[in-house]
Amino acid sequence: MSDAVNDREPLRLLPMDAAWLNLESPQNPLTITVLMRVDGLSFTELRAFLQRYWLTWERFRMMPVEKACGWCWERDRHFDLVNHLVHVPEAMDETRLQQWVSARLNQPLRRNRPRWAFWLVPNVEGGAALLFRIHHCYGDGMSLLDVFDSICTRSPDERPESFGSREYQSARRWPQVMQACRDAVSSGLSGWWGQATGSGEGVPDGRQDSELPEFHQAGALEQGAMAGLRALNEMTGMVTEPEDTPSSLKRPLLGRRHCRWSAPVSARRFLALARRYGCSANDVLLACVTAAMRDAMGVPERQLNQAVVHAAVPVDIRRTLPEALRPAKHMPGNYFGTIFVPLPVDGSFALERLWRIKHETRRLKRTWQPVIAWGLSGLASLLPAPLRKPISELFFRKASAVVSNVPGTREPRYLAGHRVREQMFWVPQAGEIGLGVSIVSYSGNVQFGVVADEAILSDPDAFLNRCLKELDELGRPLL
């Protein structure tokens, strides 16, 4: 699309993308941070790679600008890659690298340019480090992972085959997506899932009548009514869910954050434990986080029996959406909802915590909460600031942490012909949440990452060590 067309017709951000601009605060900038360890990558190679491949996404040459009609993408007329790419020649060991990354987390992205940046630190112990930060409005973790997967190849000599997208392809779908957000909230998703016609298209796991006895198949009118009642029940559950117990994890934020990450752990350990206990690998991961949060709460053990703690867990909803609303291939954006998982911090033993996590995740997988939350966040982006606040509080006052699990590729990838040895990311937190836990799988390994406001967590290394200790406890022989 020409610049002239862009000037005549503003490219509006889709509602769920704009939501992340409205939800952020000075204490909690909603920026995704990614760290890659790339063997032998030079600054010259990185600059050429980004110029040739990364900038083929039109969105990455644009910045969000608030106008009378709402947030719009506006082309940076003076765009220059040099403003988004930094070479850091300092030699660093692992400890110094962790300190340096934490400092970058507290460095705001410039608002008068596209809100993303790369830093290359070639002289790091163990191999070059590539740090990337981008505002959440450009896309969620899954869509950014898709972008990198399309331009990072499976072998050093291979070249990317399909990459880039035009922003108009996304912006023109604004009316349909806005209507979908309304349907998700107001009509029990009946406009998407076809309860009135009995089509069942888009129902998670194919369970259109999962709450009905097998011998009874409701008529079209009954199905629509029951869908509406179920949606009302889901929303009521979100509103009435008890708030978390006051603890060290719920202190007022200072706005200064630090981060850490663990050494890689073989994914086979998690899979073996999942088979052993009849649960999923995600259940094992979440049980490890629960143990660390139990210790970090600072609550006397006798009071833990009454403690309530939730994790806000992002859930990818792309496959749940009707075909017409799913994003195009390699099109970045935000297509996730949120569930609030009660964490069994009162559990005294590792195995008890794991089995209770399994029960909660099975229950929540059957709910419509992720799609309803997606619709609510989209609608909230159109409201005046005073009216957005109650919806923001609905999402974020009921959780003590954001826990995000992003699955990377099973095989190693190559960036500009150089092997990506590790990849780590840190999830942003909204509202008054001051703790984010990231779980990343890549090339047969899993890593934990933690980012926390200094008021919430003074020792992120201890938090990570507790996650790994829980993994060891789950692996002990049963008596």
C-alpha cells in the first residue's frame, strides 16, 4: 500500500492490540523482552539480516499514535534501522550479562519511533548475546515466535522462504474483530460457535455440548440459551473469584525491575515426570512455579492453609476463533485470553501440589474464560480511561503473578547463518502485578525466567533455585 493511501485511511490497531497501550503504567511498561545466545553473530551480519528480513513486516516500520478515532499505526517517515540497533562492545561474564539485561528492562522504549530495539553483545562468555525488546501492542509471544521461526532457518545455508506482511491485511479486519469481541462478551459466543445452527465450529476440543448428558441433544433454541447461561456463569466466576491473600507478592510497586534465567534443563525430565504421574508437562512446570511462589509469599506456614494465590496464565485462542477471524500466516498480533489458575500454595508436599495443579488445569480447559477475556480486553480499548480501569482491575487485581509458557522449536534454528543456542524471554505484567515467570522450551531444553519489581522479589535467583528444587523433589523415587 502506498503512503498516500495510508494518509487518507488511518490504519487502526485491532482492539486487542490497542488494549496493551491503554493497560500499561509507568511502573509496568508492557514490553516483551527476548534474549538469544547466537554463536559468532557479528554486528554487520545482524544489521544486514534485519534490513533484509525483519523490516519486511510493515508493522515494524510503524509506531502507534493515538488519534480521535483511537490508536492507529503511523509510518515513521524518518525510519532508520540505526535508531533501533545498538552494538555493545563490553566484555561480560554471565553475572554481568544478567545485570546488564536487568538494566535494559528499566530503560523505556522511545515513543516517537517504532517501539522495538535490538542490542548485540558479541563479547559474552559462552557466545554472543542478542537482546530484543518490543511493545506488546505489536504482538503476543506466539506471534513473535512465528515471526522469528519464519526468518530463522533449520540449517546455516538455508534461506527464509516466506516472511513479511502488509499492515492493511490486518487493519481492514477491524469491524469483524470488533463484532467478535462483542459477541464473546454479550451473546455467550453463539455468534462464533454456531449453537443456533448446531454447527459447533470452533468449539474447544470439539465439545459443543460438554455440559449436557450424552442422551440429550438440545434443540437450536435450547443450545443458544444454554450457551448464554454458560457464558454468564463464566463471567460471574471471573468477577467473584476471591482476591489473592496479602503477601510479599502484593506490595506496591517501585517501578524498578530485575530479571534472571536458569540454566537449560532437558525437556525429557519434564516429559518423564508427566508420564510417571499421568499429567502434562505444563502441569509439572506450573507445580515448580507454585513451590517457588509459596516460599516467596513471606506468609507464616500456619497461615498458608487459608491463603489464596492465582497465576494469570495467557492461553492461545487462535484455533478457537472462526476461520475468518484467525490471523493470516506470519501476521503479528495479540490472540490470547487469560485464565486465573488457583495455585495450591497450601500444599505441603510436591506431589500434592502437582495433582492439585492437574485438577485445576483440567477444569479450566473446559471453560470459555480465555475467549471472554480476549473479548473484554478488546472492548475495553475503546472505552474512556475512567471506564477502562474497572476492567483492568478485574483482570489483574486477582493474581499475584503472570506465568507464561512459550513452546519453541524442537530443533535448533539459525539466524543469519549462526546457530541460536538458547532463547529466553520475559513476560510483561499489567496492573499491580509485579512478578512474571516465563517458561521456554527450545531445542530439547527448558529454561525458567523470572522478572520482578524489586519491591516484590529481592532475590530472583532464590526463586529460580526453588523451581529447580521442586523438579528434583518430583523426580525422587516413590516410597
